[in-house]
Amino acid sequence: MASVLLVEDDPVIRARLIDVLSRHDHVVRSSPYGFEALREVTRQPPDAVVLDLGLPDLDGVDVLRMLRSISQVPVLVATARDDEAEIIRLLNAGADDYLVKPFSGGQLAARLGAVLRRSAVAAERPGALEAEPRDGAIRVGGLAIDRQARSVSLDGSELRLTRREFDLLTYLAERADRVVPRRRVLADVWRQSYVEEQTLDVHVSSLRRKLGERASRPRYLHTVRGVGIKLVTPR
């Protein structure tokens, strides 16, 4: 059972979605306003937020950005706009997933369930942002990253990485199995006002070679075209 904050201003749609989520054993609180939703998140943090973009007091994307500044709660966005640029904008702003209207109650329940599962896995994984592992190491599949020693091994064999390659790999490993937008990677890893995106491509390509994989057949480093990059746990 998860607690869900539903942010939807249409009373008919809000009532229908509350019914759907309640029937899937979620505890639902709701708000028609962006500012009120932000207060709710700080007052009583939910396990997930379902956010409609068409709110009467704030643009939904602004709510999403403000929400991300105060919380890492998973956010599932409901939008009527399905063009690629809009979806990229939502993911860059911090959405964990999205649904394009109109959608069924079953779709909502399934997407929300997936978001909650990913959130639970990330919270339990060594190296997750919410908790530091006791030995200071991050492990993703056969990758072991020692942040204190700044060393990396793959299936027991040490990898020789440059300083920036180490920083990039560690950053992605801390967010394993989550797509990170390209501009966010550049901003957080390079920490400069502007860096050419080609710089990231060069470092990703170099890391792939050292991990023994190719872009056409990735094992760890996956590029989500038009969105970002993720380091995945091999199955």
C-alpha cells in the first residue's frame, strides 16, 4: 500500500482517479492546486505524486521543478501533449514517467506501480542517493566503484579511468537503472556554466570501450535517444 498525492483540478477526473487508485490499495490525498500540493509534500511526504499539468494557479512544469528542489518523491506526469519536445522537457524537469491523456485507469495503476517499484529498488541499492553504503563502495552488476580510493573494477579486474571518466561513471552508478537527462549529467559532473554535449559523447564512448562493450550492443551504458543516459544492472 502506497500513499499517493493526486494533483488534478478537474473534479470529475479527480474523483475517477481517486477511485481507481483506491481500488488498487493506494491511500490517496488530492489537491487541485500546485501551491497546495507543494505544501502537502513538505507537510506529509507521499510515496508518489500523480501530477496533471493544467493547473489553475501554476504551470505544471513549474510545479514539477519546484517539487524537485524540495523532494525526490517519484512523480508521474499526466499530460495532453504527446510531442517529443514536450516529453523531453518533462523528463528534464524531473518527471519519473508520464501518461498521455486520455488514459485508462489500468494504465495509470500499471505506470504508477512501475514508478514505485523503481523507487523502492533505488532506495535499497548500495550507492543510492538516500543512503551511503557502509564500505563506501557502489556495486552495479559486476562493477565495483570505491569512491574513497577512486578505483573501479569490472568482474574483479581493475579499470584504468581518467578523473572525469571516474566521476561520470560514479555519478551514473549512483543513479543506476534511472535515465538521467544529458544536460543534467553535464551540469552535475562538469560543474561548468556551459559544456558542449559532444564532450559527454566522447567520455561515454571511452567508458564503453573500457567496459568492453559497444553502442550497438550495450551491457551497462545505455543511451535513451533524445532523453539521456543510464547505467543499467545487467540481467
